[in-house]
Amino acid sequence: MSTPFQLVIDAKDPELLARFWAAALGYVLEPPPEGFATWDDWRRSIGLSDEYLGIAADSIIDPGGEGPRIWFRADEEARVVKNRLHIDIHVSGGRTVLEGRSVPLATRRERVDAEARRLVDLGATLTVVMSQDGVDAYAVGMKDPEGNEFDIN
């Protein structure tokens, strides 16, 4: 049996990252718990001080209930080293065999590049194209609006 978990990402601007990653992953902003009009109402109910108020949306969930909850924890410290963990976004279809044939590299490249353009429009930065002649793989490296690395493949 698997163990439930959430992914926690430190963020200078939790709402900015929550909105970016919700759009990137097809997630939605998590609504406040039942019985509370806002997250601030809930935070007050559990006794948190005013310093924890006004954060707005800071967590996202998979609307299908399959992926983990992602919480963007407010943290004013700037990220100063390379991520030790990052997200890979799979949009290319991979080398999966569909109806007896694999998805051609050119098609996978088009899908990855289209997703990279979409995420750049949302505030991401393209950092590297990972491609090599003779290798049947293609990916791009990116950074989210706060500089956290992720890949699209």
C-alpha cells in the first residue's frame, strides 16, 4: 500500500507559484476547507498569528484526485543552490508504442516545444534544449517564475 504525501515547495510568492504550477500541470487552486470562506478564516481557526494571513492561494490539487497535493510554503529566503529535486512534465508521448508504432521524434519535439512556449507565456524561462544527433530523445530544461528548475519531455 502506498503512503499519502504532498510535495512542499518553498516560495517567496506562494500564490504566484500556485497559479503557475496549477496552469502548468492542469491542477486547480485548492479551495479552503469545508465550512470556511477563505484560507485566512481557516488559518485563524487553528490559531495561526497574523503573519500567516494574507497569503491567498498557496496550494494546488489534482482535480482528478490522482496526483499529490502541492503546497507552496511561504519562505522569504532566496534559492541559492541548484534544486536537489525537480519536476519532469511529460507531454511528448515518449517512445510509447501506439497501435504498433512509436511516437516519432519530430512529433515529440513539436509537443515539447509547444508546451515550453505555453509555459514561457505563463512566466517560465527556457534554460537548455537537451537534444543530441543520433539519440532518440528530446527535452528542454526550464525554470519557474522563482527560478526552480524543471524539465519538459
